[in-house]
Amino acid sequence: MSLLNFIDPENNDKDKESSDKEKSNRLLFSEVTTLFEQLQTTRSTLEKEGMIAKFLQHKKNQIVNIDFLFFYQISAKDFVNLEFDKETGVSIAIFLQAVSRHMKIDIDEINLRYKGDWGKTIMKYFSKNTAKKKSESLTVSQIVHSILNLTSYSGSGSQKRKQNEIISILKNCTPFEAKYFTRLILGGSLKTGAKDKLIQRAFLSAFSDLNQYYKQIEYANKTRRLNFGQAIFWYLENHIDKITELIMKPGHPVSLMLAERGDVEVVTSAPHFMEYKYDGFRLQAHYDGKKVTLFSRGLENHTDNLADVAVAFRKSVKESCIVDGEILAYNKETGDVLPFQSIIRRKRKYDRNEVAKTMHTEYRIFDLLFYKGKDITSLPLIERRGILEEIVTPSSIIQFSEKYETQDPEEALALIYKAKKEGHEGGILKNAQSPYLIGVRDKSWTKIKPQTYDMDAVLIGGQYGTGKRANMISRVFVSFPVDNSEDYESLGVAIGSGMSEEIMIQLRQLLESEGVSECPFNVRIANNLALQVNTWIYPEKGPVLEIVADSFSWKTKENIPLNEKNIPKTSDNDRYDLTKVSLRFPRCKGIRESGKKANSVQEVSNMIRSQLETLNKI
């Protein structure tokens, strides 16, 4: 069955010429958007679940279309048919050009109305610029086909074709339909508050007989990317037995197990393995007896990007298997562990050869999910690890992760600090008798990072967002007041994580009203960082932001962890040169209340000194 027929069993070609009777049996997009609006204004999750279940019971003949709309933003890549494993390729610019052409208005005028939600922006424009008619012809299947068409357009003239496709839908949209169509196409949340688990419960409530197959469906989803809607479709077509055929198999990405945050005291309950928590790239390696395929935690295929790892794994493994591990990068000259960002460069096609000259890559493997044609995740970790060490021969690229068995909290903590000193994030404590829980975050794996650093910094500039973050601040630049001076010194890093849309919009508005075009005279900042700033603000006018980071690092291309050999101090040797100091995993948690003072350069230097002293004690 083709993907097109799977999504729309009745075949959308009939839509344009179907009889009035046939149209009356089609699911209208207006019916779905009405449900979305009701969900958005309902707080209770139980009420949401009941509303969806009732809707589904009345629309069984269109169940797969409904599933597509619900799941497209949440799990668009969960179809068994990987024909759909791609994005629509519609940028905000392309979409706005289509709106501009359709409504004959200037794009700049549309941008002025944007307040953080393109769906609402377009809806308001439709409300003011189009007749408020109720569409009786726009069906869900037309929306589905439009999205499928958008994924297929490429090459010369594709942007114009995408615009025409979008216009063909917009011309039949009511304002509410335009709002949700916009959200679907641009990849943002539908903002209904209905998450995937809630929707699944609604399906099970609407089709109670399906409950007996739920565990099989969930397993197939996590091991073979079975979409819940396809399971419903098979159920309605009396082909539910097809689910049992979807078992774990090399070449099909598996949802990986994840660790919970916790405390070292967990080791007192049972024997645990302490493994290093790496600042790397999670990777699952599949070998089917003939070829190796590499998938990321996000289930993306990276075999071509990491071809040397694939070749090395093929040489090291003896049996068909699926292995879980992490890619690490090291500086070839110094042997220092490099952060995650370096591995991202390693995956980029155009950076690959250049990066390979200075970077050594290792694949540290720590678990075995599949062996000799069988799913072995139910075996205890100690057995899985034992088999793994039997069937894999280590090499310069393929290595086993560090593993220490302990039931002593003090020993576990010392090992975690040892990992930290060697440049890693911390440790993961794993119950030696625990199964591998596919796609689950569980306390049988406990991750521990020794310390985080909280600091209050002054905003001195921002970088404007693009794409979905247009009209927001996507990254902030911060500084700290120099003691006994009116000067400020910036960190050697821009911070783009942790901010809510509300904060990003608020900071953009502040910089638009108070911003200046040049770096304030009393701010010291690294030249390469200054080039990234779109708008500056005098630190006296900038708000104090709450910044959190896992640790400090030396500002180089690789962000090497600080140590005694590379401490960047000022000429008076009393404090550190913050322009040469970066942060590992920095997050901006929010804007501090009015009157809150920022940490001084000396106070931040004390934090750096504390980190070094902690590592030197180990």
C-alpha cells in the first residue's frame, strides 16, 4: 500500500469531482479546527481526552487523516513507510510570500503584526482582509495531500510551486482554518495542549478493543517507528496481526533508554556500574551480518557522516547486533576531550576533512540490545555487557565505555569527580540487574553531574533570530562589572538556550527601543564575538539575566576544559580574563527582578577558581 493510500484510503482524486453525497462523508478541515479550538480552551486533560475520543468515535471512516493532523508536528517521522521521512521544506519566507501574493499585501506589513505565533498573525489578517465565510469544501484529505506535495517539490522552480500549493489551500480557508494550516506547515505546535500520550489514550478510549494490543503497538513504535494511527488503520481493516510482525531488526532505529537525574545514594540499593557521562553524540550501531547502519538518538541515519566509524565497527563486530554508545572527540595533539559542538562540525559535509586533521573520533559502546536475531533488552545489564565484550574487538576507534562496579556512595562520587577531571560531564550509575527499557527514561540509570554554576550577568547585546525565531532575540551577550570600576567585561560565549519565547520577544523589544549600533565604550569583549552582535545596549540600561552553566572552559575553537596549564589570567594575575573563558552548556533561565545586582568579574573568577580546586583534589 502506498503512503498516499494509507493516509487517504478513499483517494483524494475524487475530491474535486465527488458528488454531494460523497462530500457529506468526508471529514471537513473546519470540523477538525473546531475541535482544536475547543481543546485549546479546555484545561482538564481528562476533558480533552474525552473530547478527542468522542470525536474519533463519530469519524471512524477518516481516522487516519485525523491521526496525521495530530501527529504531524509531534511524530512526523514515525511512519513505517520512510517515504515520508522528510520535511516540507517551507521556510517562513516562502510561506509569507504565498500569503503576500494571495492577499496582495506587503510582507513587511505582515511582519509588523507578528507577536510570537504565526498562526494567530495569519488568522487576524484573514479576519480583517477576507470575508468571514465558513468553508464547506476544504477537506482534511486536501490538507494532507497539500503537505505531501510540499515534501515532493525540489529543484528549479520549487519555491514558486510551494507558494502555489499553499495559496491553493489558503484561498479556501476561513480565518481559523488559516491559523491551524499555518501552524501545520511551519512546523510549530498546534497549541491545543493535547500531547501524544493524551491522544493515544483517547484512541484507546474510542476503540476499547485495541487496549489488548497496546503493549505490542508501543513496542513496534519504539523499535520499528510504527505510528499509532497506522495501528488504528490496521485494526479497522482487521489486519491487527501485522503489528506482531514488527520486531526489533538491525537497520531500523530503536528509541534509546535515557537516564534520570539522581543521587549517588542509589548505589546502596543494589550493585551498580558507574560509567562516564560523556559530552558526546549518542549513537546506535546496527549490523545485520552484511552492512553497518548508524542512527542518532533522534533516529536519524548518520552512516555517511560517520563512515570511518561504520567501517571500524564492521571490522570489530563478530555477530549481527544492535549496540548503544556515544561518539567522543579528542584533540589529536593534546589528547583533550572536545565538547559536543566539535562532533557537530565533524558531521558537516564541508567541515569533515578539515576537522579530521585535528580531531580523533572514538565510539564508546556500553550496551547491547539485539544479538543473533533476538531482542535481548530483557536480560540484566551485567549479562548484556558480558555478551557485548565477547562479540566486539576494540580498536583505535571502537572502545568500551569505562565501567566500575560499586555499592559505595563515596567511591561512586570519587569516580564521578575522576570523570569530571578527565574532561567529561560526570557519571551514570546503572543498576547491574536492570533490563534495557526501550524509549524510557528510568531511575535504574541515574545521571549525576557534580556541580552547576549560577551567575547573574548584565545584557550588553543580542543577535536576531531567523526562521521560527524571526522577530525575537535568538542569542544574548552578557558581561560582568569590573570591581571598583565603571567598566564591564564579557564572557567569550553567546547564550542561546533556555529562553522562553516570551523572554526572547521581550528582549527584542527592549533592544529595539534602547539599542545602539556600536559596542558601548565601557564594555570589553572579544573581537570575534563582537562581530556576531546585531544590536548593543549600554550595560547601565541592560537587565540582569540569570545564567546557568555546567562548567567553565577555555575559549578556543574546541572549548577545552580549564586546567592548570591554560588558566587565562589578567596582567595583575588576581582574576581571570573572562573574554577568554567560555561556558559548557550555558542556559539563560530568565530576567532577574528589578534592582538585582550582577555578579562581579572577581566573583566569577572565584567560581572558576572553585572549579579548579575541586578538580585538583581528586
